[in-house]
Amino acid sequence: MGWDKQRLEQVARTRLGGARLIVVANREPYIHCYRNGEVEWIRPAGGLTTALDPVMQACGGVWVAHGSGDADLEVCDTNGRVGVPPDDPNYVLRRVWLTRDEEEGYYYGTANSMLWPLCHQVFCRPTFDPTHWEVYRKVNEQFAQAVLEEAAGGPALVFVQDYHFALLPRMLKAARPDLVVAQFWHIPWPNPEKLLVCPWAKELLEGMLGNDLLAFHTQYHCNMFLDTVDRTLECRIDRERFAVVCGGQDTTVRPYPISVDPELAKEYLGDNWEVRAAAIRKKHRLGKRPVIVGVDRVDYTKGIPERLRAVDRLLQKHPELKGQFHFIQIGAPSRTHIPAYRDLTDEVQELAEKINWEHGTDSWQPVVFLNEHYGPEDIFVLYRMAAACVVSSLHDGMNLVAKEFVTTRDDERGVLVLSKFTGAASELVDSVLVNPFDVDEMAEGLLLSLTMSVGEQERRMRRMRAQVEDCNIYRWAGMLLSEVGKRVPEPEPPVEVTNQESATTQSDLILEETQQGLERLIARENYLTAMRLAAAGM
Ligand code: G6P
């Protein structure tokens, strides 16, 4: 029996019993922002939120996240709660508000200038700043407070996401030992030599060992984590069970490769994707030429300059390809407050211009660099119309762009050129696997993607689609919930019924309240906008 939304719903019901599901992730699944004076919402770029939103829609519960949109506060109730998805709410988003200094120290500082480069093999030196670390600790405490409020008065399973919250699990357990706490680390875990340069390695590990279950994408990352613990802490490592017993807490460490919801492709493509594809071709003067696409946040782990250099190399080695294809790179702006990210944007922009200058003509530009945020409706059309998709990360925990691309190809065509250094490479073995540091190998990979026979494309795509169909996001969440659900205490049968009822009623009530609050706020905002326009005589 395959995994789908219904099966996950069932697992959540049986495994969670009366316990409430609370997900904690820095990034919120929906961001409210002002556009032309109106409140709108967007979905952020990045695999984590794309993967977890369908899980929350299936299981219900509360998602605790940083409220980062300029209209986020407007649409929430006084406790920072709002029902989502905004157009058809079925779970609760609880927003945590951070000051600029907190964002600086916790998000831009410790999370993205220390832990992000520390965990990826990308030769970018991490920054170790004691002030940032102090703020990171405080913000973890702030999130712990929000989780404890959401979990008040009953059993709960807290599912923590990623490197923004290494300290949170231990804090939660200290306050509420009865909570079941699991964490998924979405990025790689480095070898002990690398990790142990971090001045706060011990505190980091102790924080993570507050979890009942700690999950990574691959067995290799689990092994590296256990080796790091082994060299750092006084504790017992049980290599038979893949568990650590530290200070009375037993933490199971297991691999669960994350995935996507294959059904979303149909939804986002709709029945007029070809019309939208034609509009894209017209707008960027693509004619009928084959298109190779790249879709990423502009991040130095993604190997965007490397793939542009490969396009350059390909055109140098095969001048007969001039005028024969386009490379479109969607580069969603990301973490632009950090200099390394700003420099990268400039580098990509300059490289694209250089390649177009050297190889292009007035009527043909090989590279189209779109440095903007695009929603899945546009991105999925690009995947579907492309001859190939390139994912050339220098190092990546999984990479869900690779999997998303495959889900859109119900025509069984299209080639995936994929970096060997992504988690996805061990599942999508029918892609064209490349080393992104090797410009010749990358150029060869691109050439193969443009010349592969239809039969070969179909054979490879069929197998990759089957893999993503089987190992989808519902399976990922279902397996995790089943494992961690063993720790959720079984309530007495009569109590269970009452708990379940009250839990449902309570979360339904919150949803209802927040929805009403949202409508009131939007009405008020429309009224205020109208007043402002009237005052301005417009
Ligand atoms: C990676 C991280 C996620 C993060 C995403 C987008 O996938 O593992 O935690 O949400 O990048 O980055 P951002 O900083 O915009 O949330």
C-alpha cells in the first residue's frame, strides 16, 4: 500500500492519540506582506516549508515560526496566531516576533553565518561570534516559551526543524519532561574534525540530545553525528540501536530522507500550463529552442556560478550549439543581509552578462537570470517545459528541486543533471550525475541532457518518477511519526476519547477564532487604506 495524505492522517490519528502536534521551524509556510497597500500572502522559497506544509495539512496542529512578513502582525490574533493555508485554513500558524538585533544574532549570525557554512562542505569560513551565540540561545528560549504555551494542559509531540533550534529540544525537556520531542536536521552533518572547531560544540550537542528522536537525511550524517558526540561528551553510544544515552535522556539517531508531494504537480500545472509556458517563451524570446532550467535560492551552496561556467565551457567546446538552446536560472533572493550572499548575487549577474556578451547575439541570449521570487505555479511550468533541469549543489542535505522536477514530468521526458553531493543523488540514480567542481564533467552533462535519445529519457524518467512516487513526503512523515509515536504515552481508553475530542475542539476553536480575527483585520486594513487614499485625495 502506497503512502498518501489519507494514510498519513490515519497514522497521525492512531500514533498521536490525544497528543497535539507542534512543529517548530524558523521559516513560516505562509508570509503575509503588503503589496500596493493590500495584504497578500506568498509561499517562501526553500524546500523545508514546501515539504512540511502538506504534512501539516494532513495532520493538523500548530506550526510555530518567526513572523517575518511586514503584514504578519496585522492578520494575527493577540497571541500571534492565524489559520493557514490563508485561503482554506486547516492548521494554526503561531508567529514569534523577533527584533532586528535578534534576527541579526540568531538568524543571520549563528544560524546562517556559523552553522550553515560549518555543516556544508563549501569552503566558506564560518563566523564564530559570542554575541550572536548569546542571542541564538535567547531566541531558542523564546521559541521554547511559545511551544510551552501551545502545549499547555495536555500531551504533545513537538517536531523541531533544522539548525536554527539546536538548543530548543533540551530546553523543552527541562521544562516539560513528558513532552515527546523529535528534530529533523535538514542540512548535512559534517565530520567531527570540522564540527569541533565550533567553540560551542558541546552545548550544541547537549541541546540536540534533548530529543527523543534526532533525524538526518542519510545514514552517513547519523554516523558523523554519533562520532562527534563520541569525541565530545561523556555518554553511552549504543551503535546497535543507533542511540545515545546522555544525562538520563535516550536519543535515537536515524536517517529519514525527506521528499515532496507528487500530487502537487497536477495542482500547480493546472490544465492551462501550455498557455503559461508559451507566455514565458514569448517574454524571454526563447522561440522553440530547448531550455535548461535551474531553480534555487541564490546561495553559495547551490553551485550557481559553477553551472554558468559549465554553460560557458559547453559553448566554447561546441560552438555549433550557439543559438540552439537557453539556460534559465531562477535565483530567489535569499539572506541578502549577509555579505557572502550579496557578493554571490553580483557574481552570478556578472557571469551571466559575460557569457551573453561573449556567445550571444542581438537575437539570441544563452543565459536568462531571473533574480526574483517566483511562486510554485510559475516554477512548475518551467520544469514541465524544460529539456533539462540542473541541480549542481556543492553540498546539499537532500535538494527537493530535483524531486519536484521529476514530479512534473508526466510526459516521461526531460533530463535531470544532478550533483553527486546532494542527498537526492543516492535516490535519483537515473539522473546524469556530475561533480559540480569539475567544469568539463558538468559541460559534458549538459551536452548529454541536450542530446539524449527520447527512449533513454523515458527509461530514466520512469524510474525516477516511481522512486519519488513511492518515497514521497507522506511516507517520510508517516515513518517519523510511527517511530516517535511509540514514545507518546498511551492514554486510558475513556480519557483518550475525551482528550481527543477536547484537543480537536480546542484547535478547531483556535482556527475559527483566528479566521474571524483575520477577516476583521483585513476589513480594518481595507478601511484604513480607503481612509488614507481619501485623505490623500485619491
Ligand atoms: C534550507 C534550510 C531551511 C530553510 C531554507 C530556506 O533548506 O534547511 O531551514 O528554511 O533553506 O532558507 P531561509 O533562510 O530563507 O529560511
